[in-house]
Amino acid sequence: MSPSPSQGKGKLYIVGTGPGRSDQMTMRARDAIASSTHVVGNQIYLDNVSDLLAGKEIFNSSMGREVQRAKKAVELAQDHMVSIVSGGDAGVYGMASIVLEIVEKSFPETAVEIVPGVTAASAAASLLGSPLSSDFMVISLSDLLTPWVEIERRLEAAFGVGVPVVLYNPKSLRRPDNLHTALSIAKKHLPGTTPIGVVKDAYRPDETVTVTKLEALAENDDFVDMHSTVVVGGLDSRIWAEGESVRGIITPRGYNRKYAY
Ligand code: SAH
């Protein structure tokens, strides 16, 4: 895809700001925001880039007002340099799709650049070792935009394959049992000893990393919240240990099948 040339002098950057800490943002993301005169986003993501915002026009809105925010950004981008910021990668459960749908429908000439960011799956995996080294799947347990029956169907299929499954949005205030239900589906397909990593607030001040097992998390997932990413290991995943202490999770890519080391 190539960005379409703008009729006006504006441009829209759709910027993934990474998991939280500013040094986990890409240079391109920082440059895009720095070169914008207008920045649109949810307050949480704007806070992550507060050092870049001096002198800019800021448009923030609360969670759940995504469509309104996306429209505002596209309108502004007809005449201005605009960044719309979205946590992690803007194209992974983020703002990119709604922004592009509005561009396509109402302002097709808008110049757009999508700036990738470190998504929660990569951020969480880096803190757990190497749990996602080969094929893996990603599923969001949020049923705000996807019906729950469809999510369950996807969970059955994903866990049935036996590769690691990363769960985004594992808990919501409205549906606190989503994770428990997902883990019950996992238990139908995977041994209770399957390693699981839970990373809460990756690369943020309250970061916590927990390595546990499927049977234990299915028993008690109280400590998991909506700022957590859950990495359910696959059939090849194992605990990475040093003596008695658990350092993380490794899913071998398969070098052992080819090489002696
Ligand atoms: N676009 C974002 C995902 C938004 S969905 C991205 O690419 O990362 C929101 C979910 O992402 C949260 O419920 C949580 O599961 C996950 N998440 C986002 N940031 C996180 C972080 N810093 N640590 C752990 N999980 C995170």
C-alpha cells in the first residue's frame, strides 16, 4: 500500500507508541509526533509522549470515543500535520483501522503514514524469555466489538492447534470471567502443566511478570487485570529455569532438530 497524495497540505500519521516507556518507542514514531502541529489521542497514550507535546494543539478524549477521535484526526489532517497516537502498534487492536475506514469513506485523498510500534505480544514475550519463537496466535478477549460466541470459536481453534496463544484484553470490568472461560477451553486441548506467562504493565512503572501453569491460572486468575497480556504456551513451550528459580518460558524454534549445541 502506498499513501495517497494529499490535495491539501496536511498529512496524517497513525502512530503506535509502544508499550509505555518512551525509550520503547521507535525513532520514526517520535519524529512523526515531533513534526506534527496537532496530536490526537487518548490521555493515557498522550501521557507517554508528553515530552514531545510542547507547543502543539492537543485533542484528547476518553476511552470508548474512538470513532469521534478518528474523525477529528482525519478532518484536521486535511490542512495540518497531525499525529493520532495509539498504544502498542496502532494496527493491532488499535486506531489504524477505524481511521483508514473514515479516510476511505469520507476523505479518500488524505496523505497517511502508519508508523508501527512494539505491540503488547512482543513486549510481554521479551520479558518472559522467548515464548513466541515460532508460529503463534493472538486473540483478544474483548467482546465490545466482536461477539463472545465468535471469540470462543476462535479460542477452540487456536488452542486446538497447540501453538502459543497470546491473549489481549484478558479481563474487563464488565466481563471478569472471560479469562477463566478461555482457560477452560485451553484445558480441553493442552496439558495442565503448560507454561503460562502473565505480564502486567510491560515497560511501565508497575510492571510485573509472572510465570505459572495452565492448571494454576485456571484455579485462580485474580491477579490478572486489563493491563495484562497472557501468553499461553503451546505444546513445545517449556519453563526456562536456572536451578530452582524460574527465569521464563522458551518455545524452541527447532534448531535442536538440525544442530547439536
Ligand atoms: N494496540 C495495543 C493493544 C490494545 S488492546 C498493542 O498493540 O499493544 C489493550 C490490551 O493490550 C490490554 O488489555 C493488554 O492485554 C494489552 N497491553 C497493552 N499494553 C500493555 C502493556 N504495556 N503491558 C501488558 N499488556 C499490554
